Amino acid sequence: MRTILFFITLLFPLIIISQEVSGKVLDDDNMPIVGANVYWIDKSAGTVTDIDGKYKLENSRNIDKYVISYIGFFNDTISSNYESQKIYLQKKLDLEEVEVTYNTKSSSVSLLSSANILNISSQELLKAACCNLAESFETTPSIDVNFSDAISGRKQIRMLGLSSPNILMSLENIPAIRGALQSYGLTYIPGTWIESIQVAKGSGSVVNGYESISGQINAELRKPLTDDKFFLNLFVNQMERLEVNTHYTANLNQKLDYGLYFHTNKKDTSADNNNDGFRDDPTGNQLNILNRFQYTNLEKSLVGFFDLNYVFDERVYGQNEYIRHNIFPENQNYWGGKTDSEIIKTNFKFGYVDPEITYRSLGIQFAYTGIDMGSSFGNNTHDINQSSIFTNLVYNSIIGNTYNKIKTGISISYDEYDEYVSNLDISRTEKSIGAYFEYNYDDSDKINLSAGIRFDNHNKIGTFISPRFHMNYMLFPKSTIKFSFGKATRLANIFSENQKLFFSSREIIFSDGFNPSDFSNLKADEAWNYGISIINSFKLFGKESQLTLDYYITDFENKVVADWETPTQINFYNLIGKSFSNSFQAQFSYTLSNSIDLLFAYKNTVAKTDYIAHGRLKNPLTPSDRIFLNVAYNGPTNDRGKNWKYDLTFNHVGQQRLPSTETNPSEYQLSAISEKLNLVNTQITRVFNDSFQIYLGVENLTNYRQKNTILAADDPFGDYFDATYIYGPIFGRMSYIGLRYYID
């Protein structure tokens, strides 16, 4: 029924062969105006001028006049019978110089796009200790961030009440966090490399793949053509974690720009502030180098990027006495482990825009990823070697006029895994090929809708269809309502996605008939997502305000259930029954003054799953509600470029259900429900000029520290050892300091 509903909404206008008007738009200096709007006076169709200022506009309805408009110029109304091929627009008279002071939003929700997309700029990322992508959402209420366990130091994110594997994570719209990278992949993308982030709630575009169950997070990297010539960032926190980031860009010739992006972090000392015998944070280091080449040929309308990224990362964790290299026999008495990762990634993107018909373009994406990751956890190991290839060919054009746009293409993915969990060989090959078509209607007034469909064939899943629909309707000039629905499919990588299980003594159990060596009985996760969002921008007491109300339902038809409800086991099986997540969020932003912005949000999540032996339960470690407040101050800049910036973020995190411990001995039992948390992060920045800044911040200002982060920490090789019951900070207040230096 839901597929039929989708096809009913997927309507296509007829392509009409008709007469047309054409011409060239110029300014007073006889220079072409690129991107001028050309549309019939009744707004029934329109187009834009190309790189030479030229346009063609079909006249299927014999309309006698059309309009040409461009920012900074007076509109001109032209007769359809006008014979001249050149149209000169007149510049508006220059106004007297006026100094305007305003506060640019560092994050915003688009009122115009059909999808519900939050845009996060690089300025927003500077509000917190954003050392990598996993730490980039501390000031974003739509994303929940917490530690995955009490030992690895790894952070995980959630959106719409679902963990990160349900989110399509991409770099410049190329899938990036997949397979082996589900465990640590977010930590391999430094925050200073990110130019912007787009958070799309609900099912994403079919162009980007079939895997986005709860949404898509896309990170755009800095571009060598527009980035600073040189950038340096130094960061250190009180646990002696040191980070260095440098960017260097150069113009190699008229068409080629180069960027070198370098990141390293190091932590040699360990601390045990909660006195449980385990290091609060791993020791180790990371080396991360990105080479970017950007090709821009405006004469031939060609743009391309080539990236080569190398990552080496090593981490050591465990008991305080654990020594990595096991030099002494007595070291075997201590629980510990390490994770060594070596990654090579190369991305290639190339796009062509037809200079005569600018709405027609062709693009290709290609990515190769090689991963060698080895991990040990006490007496267990998890080793994975992954080779992945992804390619996507996409064509853009219109149907009839520029109100009706299409995207279509083919994507191919290939993943080869050599994976071992202790003595269990789960090596396999996954490959898929898919074709997609997406139609967009935008009348530039009230309606913007996108309807797409994918057909994919996967060697493990078979053939399946992914329909997606997004619609934006402008109720009033600054009020809009968005609807979306769509289906997504993904194949779980159960050990990388649940690697925290190795920080426990849990026995791994599979359902009857399950063959882990080839995942033959492991069904794909399939879910429908439905969403509605209302966005209203208005003035309150003469100041800009915006109220956003979201409600999303994610309904699983199947999923691989990771059942943590038996304390000494983790059981994997296919869903029998229901699993769903319902998420409501209200968000209010208010510009108090030219220097102060306020952001308030409330979120409520109801996420439940049917478990074979335990019935329907709330999903573990998922907050029931969250209250969020951010105060951002960006002070006035004096004539020497100095100013102050200050940010404060408050999070109230509601109760979370903990997996059952009732069958454990009494000393290893926990409450069924977590405490409520009140967490505060703050940061102050002194801008000395356009080139130099110093920032100082404190995370977890209230000094909250979760108790009993590790069960049976005194007996790590026993049956009840478990470090996965984490719902809050595992160490207390954390201060940090850093500097930023720019050369433009």
C-alpha cells in the first residue's frame, strides 16, 4: 500500500514541443549576466541565463510577455515578439553608504528545500572543542552524543532515537562511515577540515543511496580554491590530550588549486579519576594527512576534485597496570587491549555543466577505501581488513521548463571483508548495483517537492526498491510545512557496529540456524520513515525568531536485534514483532540583539523493540527526553579587529533504560533506570585580529560523573565484567585551551 501511495505522488508533466524565445542578457558594460531569472509573466515557466548570459524559454501557451530579473538590477518586461537578441538590464542607483551590523546564523533550517535539512557552518563548529566529526554536534539539539563504553573513549551519536549505523554518513555526498569504520570512523575526520555539515532528517535522497533509515549527515570539506592560505590550530586539555591541525593551500596554475591538510593528536599519560583501576581515556596517537586537488575550468564548465587521505591511529586501553607490548609475563594478569588502524582513502569527483543549457549537467563520483584494523580486548580479538569501491554517475536536466527538474543515474558499490572475531571467520564480499530517478518540482512560490525511486540488486539482500518523497509547502511568506516518507534498507555489520560488546565478558549468541561465517540468515534492516515539520519565522519584540516543530516515525519491517537483556550474553537475531522510534522536537531560536543568539529545544523520544525472551521494551540507553539551551555571544569588533565570543550550552538528559542486570550477584546489579543529567559546556574566545584567536573552554562544568561505569572492575576476566552501561560522562570536569592562526 505504501509503495502504491508513492507512485500516486510521482507524477510527470508532458514534454511539449513549442515555440521559444531566446536572447542574451548584458549589463551596461556589455558584460554577460550569469544566472539571471527569465520567466513568463504568469510564472508558468522559467529558466536562468548561462555562463554567456544566454537563455532559451519555451512558449507552449503563446504568452505575450516575459520578465528578466537579477539582484542589483531593475526588472525588465519583454514582449515575446521583441526581435533584438540582446537585453540590457539597468543597474539600480547606488545608495548612500550605510554601516549595517547583523549577526549571521551559524546554523539554520532551510525554508525552501523540500527536505528538512539543518545547515551547520564552520563557525558553529568553533563553539565547542570540536576535535573530530563525532564531537561536532555538542551544540546541535537534533543529535545526541555520548560515550559508547567506559574504556575506549569513543563517542557515538544518535538521531531520531536511533544509533549512528542507521544514519547515512557521507563526505561530500560519498558514503564514508561504513563497514569497519562504524566503530571509530567519526574520529578520523578532523573538525577543522569541515567547511559545513548538512543534517537531513528522515529518508534522504535516492541519489545518495539506499541506507538512510533515520537520515543523512553530510560533511563538506574545505576547498583549496577558497580556503585560507595557511591555518594552524593547537589544542590541549587537562588530560594532556594534544592536537595539531594545519592547512596549507596553493594555486598551482590558472585551473588547479592544491590543499594539504594535516592532523595529529597524542596522549601519553593515563588517569584514573574514578579509582576503578581502569584508565579513563586511552593513550595513543593519530596521524592524518589529506591531499586535495581542485580543478576549475570555467571556459569548458568543468569542475573536479581529487583527494588522497592517509590515516594511522593506535590506541591502548585497559587497566592502569596493563602494558601494551606484554614485555613481562605478569602483564597477562591485567585486562587491556589496543586498536591499530591504517586507512588509505581516495576520492575523485568530476562535473560538467552544459554551457548552452546550464540546467543540464553530468557528474561522476569514485571512491576507494582500504582499511586494516586490528583490535584486542583482554582475551578476545577483532581483526578486519576491508577494501571498498564506490562509484556514482548522475545526470541532471529538466522536463519542459526549469520548474521540473530530474536527476537520474547509476551507482555501484563493492566491499570485501576479511574479518575475524577471535577464532570465528566471517569474511565475505558484498556488492550492489542500483539505478535511481528523482523528480523535483519547484514553482519558486508555494511548492517544492521531490519524488524519487531506487532499484538495487545486492548479492546478499537480493533486489529491492527504495521509494522516497519530500514536499515543502509555503503556507505564508515565512511559514512552511514539510512532509516526507520513504523506505531504506541496510545490511548490518554486527561486530563493528557493536564493538563495545568486547569491553565485557558477554558470550556471543546467535539465533537458531544463523551462520555467521557468511551472514546467510542475517536479514537486512528495512524501515519506513514518515515525517512532518512546521517552520515559522517571525519577529518577537522586533527581533528575528524561528519556531520549528518536528515529528518523525521510524517503523522497522525487519532489523538485526542486538539483545543485551541477559547480563552475561549478547544475542543477535532477526526481528520478530515490532521495532519503532517516534521522535518529537520543538526548537525555538531568538536573536536577542546583534550580538546575542538564543536557541532552545525540547525533544521527546519513544523507541521500543520486541525481544524474544523479554517482550516489548524501551530501547536501552536512549534518553526519554532532552532539554537544550545554547547562548551565543559574538561581541562588537573594534577598528583593530578585536572582539570577544562566548558560548554556553546546557543539556538536560532524561532517564534512560539500562539493560537488565537482575540475574547478576547483588554487588554487580544496577538500577533499571538511569539518573537524569544536567550538563553544561562553555567556551570563551578572544579574537585579536583577523589572523589570531585564543579560546578557553570547560566541558561538563557541573562535574557530573557516572557511578559504576564498569561492572566487576575488580574481576575483569570474570563472568560479570561489563563496561557498556554508559549513559553519562565517565570523568568529571574537563578544561581545554587552544589557539587559531590564519593567513589569508
